[in-house]
Amino acid sequence: MTNRVEFVSNLRVEGLIRSTAGKIFSAEFVKKDGSTRLMNARIGVKKGVIGTGSPNGLNTTAVKVYDVQARGFRQINLDTVRWVKIGGVKYLVTG
């Protein structure tokens, strides 16, 4: 595994997250209340989905993910992501 660092725009973050195709990744972002959150997450998890909750299309600047540590679904606000780490590469968001 490499320890590379790359700089990306916040417009590219969603594509990077979607490219994980269900593999675990890490992300740091600022929550609605202003606190910082570090999360290990996956996309594409279907187990436990019961069809309630807000539809993903409601907030277009967020990606619905499964929080591996909390064992529940959460949303990552793409506008406040500081970095994501995918496959050993840390992508720092420059804005």
C-alpha cells in the first residue's frame, strides 16, 4: 500500500467516492454542527435498508454511505470534505 498524497477539487470528490465500488474508504469532513468527523465508510451497502429515511436525491451535495464503525447509514456532505483516503492514496480537497 502506498502513502501518496494528491490534491483534488471538491468537484472530483464524489467521483472518487463512487469509484470505490463498495470498498472501504476514509473521509474527514465538517458536520452540520461545525464539528469535524472522521469516518470509515462504504457505498452500495444494501443489507439493512428498509426503505425509510430521506431519499438520496433530497440533498444533492451529500453521498449516502454506510459507516463501518457505527454500523449505520450516514451522509457525507461533499461541500465540507477535507480529505478522502482510498486505496492508500490520500486526496486533499483544495476547494
